[in-house]
Amino acid sequence: MSDQLPHPTPGGAAVAAQAQDHPDHFSHHVRRYLFVFYALLFGTLITVAASYIPFGHRAINIGVALFIACGKGFLVAGYFMHLISERKMIYGIMAFTAFFFIGLMFLTVWSYADFPPLVVSPYK
């Protein structure tokens, strides 16, 4: 029984053609992931280097670090989480999430100025 050949399956030629194209397609993705990995390493080096630069005020240093972190976060979310090739619904959900997050942070900061009278607060 071991000398019998398997029966050809419908679409077997298409599966064989896809298998031949797979390594080239795979190497394209590996190249992209390596590029993103090197960009993340470069971003980390820039973040560390920027931490040693006195920009004049601590808030500016934090702003620069957050700007670099946003760029690195975009690379991770866009390429490693495959959000760069998703449908428009994903972007809509992300936009609403960012909008409500910013709104909640604004309300939190705004509430610091609205303490009831006679409350002892270190912020006043």
C-alpha cells in the first residue's frame, strides 16, 4: 500500500504555485519588520540622547520625549499590530477613542481649578 501515489486534489496546481511564491512574500514581510525594528531602536537612541539635552524647561523635555514615543507607538501599532492595512472602521474607532480620551483628560485637568470652598488643597 505504501507504493500507491496520492490522488491529485482539485486546485493542487494552485496550491503548489502559492507554495512557490510563499518564501518571496515572507522575505518581503521580514524585511519590513526588520526596518521597523531598526527604526524603533533608532527612536530609542534618540529618546535617550534627547534626555541629556537641556531644552530650557522640563516640560519641553517631556514634550520631546512624548513626541518621539508617539512616533514609536505609531510604528508598533501600524506594522506589528497590522493596523496600517485595516479597514476604515478601525480608524474611526481609534479616532473616537482618542477624542474621548482627550476629553476626559481635559475634564480631569479642568476639575483641579474647581475645588469647593474651604477645601485645603496643595494646588491653590
